[in-house]
Amino acid sequence: MVDYHSTGQPYPYGGNGPGPNGDYMAQEDDWDRDLLLDPAWEKQQRKTFTAWCNSHLRKAGTQIENIDEDFRDGLKLMLLLEVISGERLPKPERGKMRVHKINNVNKALDFIASKGVKLVSIGAEEIVDGNAKMTLGMIWTIILRFAIQDISVEETSAKEGLLLWCQRKTAPYKNVNVQNFHISWKDGLAFNALIHRHRPELIEYDKLRKDDPVTNLNNAFEVAEKYLDIPKMLDAEDIVGTLRPDEKAIMTYVSCFYHAFSGAQKAETAANRICKVLAVNQENEHLMEDYEKLASDLLEWIKRTIPWLEDRSPQKTIQEMQQKLEDFRDYRRVHKPPKVQEKCQLEINFNTLQTKLRLSNRPAFMPSEGKMVSDINNGWQHLEQAEKGYEEWLLNEIRRLERLDHLAEKFRQKASIHEAWTEGKETMLKQKDYETATLSDIKALIRKHEAFESDLAAHQDRVEQIAAIAQELNELDYYDSPSVNARCQKICDQWDVLGSLTHSRREALEKTEKQLETIDELHLEYAKRAAPFNNWMESAMEDLQDMFIVHTIEEIEGLIAAHDQFKSTLPDADKEREAILGIQREAQRIADFNSIKLSGNNPYTSVTPQIINSKWERVQQLVPKRDHALLEEQSKQQSNERLRRQFATQANIVGPWIQTKMEEIGRISIEMHGTLEDQLNHLKQYEQSIVDYKPNLDLLEQQHQLIQEALIFDNKHTNYTMEHIRVGWEQLLTTIARTINEVENQILTRDAKGISQEQMQEFRASFNHFDKDHGGALGPEEFKACLISLGYDVENDRQGDAEFNRIMSVVDPNSSGTVTFQAFIDFMSHETTDTDTADQVIASFKVLAGDKNYITAEELRRELPPDQAEYCIARMASYQGSDTVPGALDYKSFSTALYGESDL
């Protein structure tokens, strides 16, 4: 009745085990199958399966006592399936006859088969007959399908999934190594570890001992039954007393732990998911709050700053405006940069927040009204607009205030001069001296009045200038315009009064002029000529004391020429002075001659001969001082010009000399003749001639130092600067040194490779022929042409390109794109000369060793120079051959290492 042919191996319970086609359990080895008939094994399964069934049947208010007998009528079997599946089975038959029992059992088996379980060799008759083996097999199939099949851990399921779950959970615990469902559980530590991993408060794991398995097992069974509602399905003594506990009993019991703890794990997973969601939400809220705060602070700063930048209220003084300018520059340097960073960070935070919200399926963040990024950008643009013209306005205001200060000072000076001139003029014009004067006095008064009118007319320009300056100060919004206007108005009113008084006095004098005829024409002429001459002297003194700043000889010569022109007018001026003084002397002579008593001063002018002489003497004193100052400056500029010319002369010699030498070196390196030693000697002599020229450079440095000390910054006499000369000199020394080094390397190459002088010259000629730009290096195409000219087959085909690429890898290992002459010589010497090889050196050592495969230190010291012998002894490894003797050294490995074929 039992069919084992479905798998080719006996399956004791008649099922195919838990797989996609009913193969729920992988087949065990032969030793495992032999155990199936062990009474101890059957006892464990009976107890375990009975306890498992009762753990479910008690939910329906019943249980079984004997697993063989209690399922025979099929009633409790159908009830068990309904409890564990949660589904309703067909209504059972209540009859007591065998056929009723078979029908009930078949209904249960049909239900099991409907769940994808293929039952083989298990029939209702065996169950009804109380076949223990078939009954246990059926229960095991139910356990596999409803308790173990749905276990899944990391893409593994059923037994493998349950085993992986146990391994993961017990991994951190010492003395626990779960590899199976039998002997791995005998010491009881694995059961205790599972409980402690999930409920550490129930087990004191550190107090358990591996050598006390019964205590361990009982502890785990009791705790599971008491706290985890897992019935005791196993006996500690049965497990310990069995060589290999029953795997299915252990799996059944362990699956109860999995299901007991899976609910807690799901709750933990759910809690973690909620925490993760809440953490994301909290982080997003924090970012939103940060954005709102940063946006509020930035907008508040913009709101405070814009009115300040838009404030164009002018200040009264330059100092106040300069302070505003400094405040603005502090704003640009100190206050604004952090805000620019804040704005950038704000936009970054906003974009980051929106990205996080989008990735976490949250709605997009909408900032508070007025705090959108666009609002901040609009505010920032307003700020930039306000800032745009603020600095220019500040600078214009400072320039305006500077001009205002200048105009105000000019106004005060001219007003003071005018007020000083008008002082007493009203009193003079109001006096009635003409009423008691003689005719000559009247005429004198008339002449004096005419002179005053001339002076008054001369001062008309000053008054108009004062009024114009006041008008400009008003137009430029000068802060002290009221006082300026008051003073200007006072001057203008006084000027009108003076004009009116002058007119009135003239009428009075003309009225009495008919009665008086005596007039001192000479005094009048004196006054008319003395006034402009006095003004000329005042202007001359002002010009002679004027400061000057020049930078070139042309500028000082222009000033000297202007001064010489001024001095050329002095004789005529002296004649004018003598003529004016002559008029005064003539008037005095006439008065003396006619016994006329003069009042002393010229009645027509206040410019006395003493004043004229005093000012003329001052002019005479200032002229030589001006001469001296101009000559000093001329001497300084001439000295500077000499320094310029001196440096230029030397630089115009040294610069071309260096350039010529550079060109000569280029030609020498290309057109070398004679032996390499001759070329080397010639180059060293040439180098010495360059070094001997160094004093000329030192002299130029000294001249440059003088120019720097004299603060001379330009030199039109030369295009060479000291920096150009220094760079050229350094390039010259470097070039000649590099050229000498190339010849020395060529000599070393020739001597080492045995290249003849004719070959070296041929190589040089070939290289120079293709070095079209005389740069000392060949490009790839130039180098290929050179190789072709020397007979190399590197034409443009696959084989030729491969050969050329090989050669390029040798001469240009760094892939610089150029081939130097030294690299070319090295390549050609390697191609045209013989070189020592490792085999040749090994053969040489073998000769010294007397044809042995090793050599001794004594032989090396006898045959080689001391330093080379010690060099070899220090680096040769001990010989390891079968014919070795004490102290034997391996010269073969040493020789190959010399050529890089192995390590020392």
C-alpha cells in the first residue's frame, strides 16, 4: 500500500515534502532514514505532534490524548484543519461505521490536497486503522504546510528559511552554532538564545552552562510555556538521551517560536516604519521652520536696508558724507556678503526641502505669504537697484561738497578783500570837505574822486564775482547758504549805496569845480598808472610763490622758459616803476618850486611810492628764489635724465648682447664641428666668456638701483627693463649649461656604447636636418622622416606604424610628443652597438668560479677590485644547489638582477 516510487527513495510518511510540487522537505541522508524506525524518535514525534495539535485544538475547546486513536474517526482531524486554516470544511458524517470514518478522513485529506500538498501512500484506511506511521506522517505534512511552508527569510523559505532565521537570531550568542534541526539543539542553549534575543528579561543567558543541557532545555521549555504560550512539546531527557534528536520534532517546536516572535517583529517593523515616516516629517518640518526663519530674517534685513540705500539726503560737510561712504563700504564688505550667502543657502534649503518632500511623497512646501523664493528675489532685486546708484551718488555728493567748500572759501576771501576795501568808503563819500576847500583842493578832490570811481569800476568785477559765487552756492544747495546770501546781500546793498554816494559827491564837486581851477594833474596821472602797476606786482608775487611739481626735464624746462620770459619783462616794468615814481617826484618838484604845501599823501590813490618800492623789492627778492628753486629742480631732472640715459645706454648694450649670445648658442648647438671634446672645450670657453661678461650686468644692476632710489618710473630711451635683462641672462646661462650637458652626455654615450666620432656627427647631422625650427627636439613626423632617412622601415602601413610606435615608446616614454637629441643618441647607440647582457655576465662569473655553478667570497676578493668584490658579496644570495659548499654564493641570480630580470 506504501508507494516509494515517486522519488526513488523511501519516504516514511507518504508525502513528497514541502516543495512547489508537494516536496515540502528535502530528503535526508541514509543515516537519517534509518533513524525513522527508532522508538525514541517515534516517542519524540508523538509527544511533539500531540502537543502541537492540542495547541490549536484547544482554541476549539477540545484536545487529543492518543494521536493514533483520536484522529481515526476524522472528526478532530477536520476540526484541526478548520482551526489552523481558518476555513470551513464539508460537514462531517456522524455515523460510527467504518465507512463514515473513512469518508471524514478523506474529506480532511482532500482539503490538504487542495492546499497544494501531494499525498502519496497515505490513505484514509491507514488513518482509520490507527497506523501510527501514516498518522504521524499526515500530521507532519500538515505541520509543514501550515506552520513551516510560509516562513520566508531573505528569499529562502520553509526549512531553509526557518534555519536561516534561527542562525540570524542566535549569531551573537556564544556556544551557539545552529547548523541543523537535530544535534545543534541538544545542549538547550539555542532555545534559550532565541528567547533571550526577543525577550531578554525572561532568560539570564550568561548563567547557563553548556555542560548542563537538561537544565538548559527545561528552562527554555518552561519559560516558553509560561510566558510565550508555547506548549511543552519535547522532553529534555528524551533529547539529551537520544544520539540524534528527531529533526521534525525540533522543527515543529522551533516553528512555534518563529510564529510567536514574528508578531513582535511585525510590530517592531511597523513601529520602525512609523518612526521613519515621523523622522522624515519632523526633519521636513524643521527645514520648513528654518526656511521661514531665514526668509523672515533676510526679508527683514532687506526691508531695513533698502530705505537706508534709497536715502539721498545730502549732508552738510565732507566729513559727514565720507562717513556715509565708509558706512556704505562697510555694508559692501562686511554686512552684505553674509546675506548673499544666506540667500544662496535659503534657495539651496528650499530646493533640498522640495526634493525631500517629493521623494517622500509629501505635498510641496508652500512658504508663508510674502516669503516665497520669488518674493526674496524681488526684494533682493529692489535692494540691488537701490544699491546700484548709491555709491555714485555718495561720490558725487563728496565732490559737490568739495567744490562747495572751495567756492565758500573763495567767496569768503573775495568778500573779505572787498569788505576791507569798502571800509570807510561811505564816510569818505559823505564828508563835506569841499565846502571849505580852495580851488586847488577842489580840483584835487575831483581828481581823487575820479580815481575812486576808477577804483570803484575796477572792483565791479569782484562784486559780480562775489554775487556769481553766491548764486552758484545756492544752486549747489550749500548748507550755509543763508549766511552767504546775507553777506552777499549786504555787499550788494553797500555797493549800491557806494554807487549812489559816488554819484552825489561827483555832482557836488562838479558844482564847485567852476570856482576852483588848480589841479594836480601829475598826482592824477600817478594814481592812474600806479594802480595797475600795483596789481601787476601783486600778481607777479603770487606767481613767483606758486608751488610746482614736475616729472620730466621737458616740464621743468617749460617752467624755466616761462620764468625767463617773465624776467625779460622786468626791465620794462622797472622803467614803468621809475616813470611812476618820476611822476611823483615831478609833482613834488613843482610843488616845491611853486611853494605849494602838499598834504603828504597823493590825494588820488593810496598806493604810495613806498608801497610800490616795497612790493618791487619783494618781487626782486622772489625772482632769485624762484630761479634757485627752478634750477634745483632742473638739476634734479637732469640727474634723473642722466640716470635714464646711463641705464638705457648700458641696457641697450647688454640686452642685444644677451640676445646675440642666445642666437649664437643656438647656431653652435646645430653647427658643431670637430670632436665632442673639442666641442665641449669650445662651449666651456664660450660659457666662460659669458661669465666674464657678468660685471656689465652688475653695473647695470647698480644703475638700476640708482634709478629706483631716484623714484624714476619710466625711461623712453630703452625698451629693456631690468627684469627683462635678468630673465634673459638666466635663460642664457641655462641654455649654455644645457648645451654643455648635452655634449657631455654624448661623450658618455659614445664612450659607453663605442660609437665613433663619425657616427656621432652623422647622427647630429641627421637630427639637425629634420629639426626645422632648431628647437633641439623633433616632433613625431620629423622623427619618422629622420628614421626613414637612416634606413628604418616605418612607412605608413600596419607593420611600419607598429615599429614606429615601439621606437616612440623607447625615445619618448613619457609621451611628451617630442624626441630630444639625447634620446635620439641613446636609441641610435642602442641600435648600432653591442651591449653586455645578463648571460655574458653569468659566463664571466663562471670563468672566475672555475666553471662552478657558484662562487665563493675568497674567489671574488682574489679576482675583483676590493670595492667591487665587497659590492658583489653584500648582494649575492647563498647558493641553494645540490653541489653547494659552505659560503657558496649564487652569481646567476645576482647577474640577472643587474639587468632587472629578477629581484636581488
